[in-house]
Amino acid sequence: SKRNVSQVFNAETFIIGLCAGLIGIGFTLLLIIPVNAIIHNLANTTDVSAVLPVVPALVLILLSILLTLLGGLIPSKKASKSDPVTALRTE
């Protein structure tokens, strides 16, 4: 049905947002390692370090999901108004 097409599109955008958020956090955690090495060399101390706290990381993942869902609303509405077979085939 047309409602199911909209749900499929929304589920797809949710998964894309979740994956994008997780990949972004993963890259951030990997980049913290060389950033900390640079900070420690420039400051000649190990007292200062870059970290990514858990709560802000979760907020960033939620923000990624919300933004992709928002970006997927227009295509979802457009697809829900067309024939379900055509919408799923072309999108």
C-alpha cells in the first residue's frame, strides 16, 4: 500500500542516519589518537587530551538520524503518492 511505501522510505533513511552517525563517531575516535599525539608533542605534557564523551556522541548520532529523517520526508511523501511498485522500483 502507499502507506507501506512511506514506511519503507522512512526506515531506509533511519538506517542511513544511524550508519552515518556511527561511522562519524568511529572516525572521530580514530582521529583522537593522532590528535592526542600532536597535542602531547606540542604541549610537552600528557595532562591535556582530546576525548569524546559518551553523551555528546549519542547526541550526535541522534542528530544524524533526525537530519536524515527530515531530509527523507519529501521523497517519502512523493513516493507515497505514486504507485507502490513504481515508487519502490525507481527510488
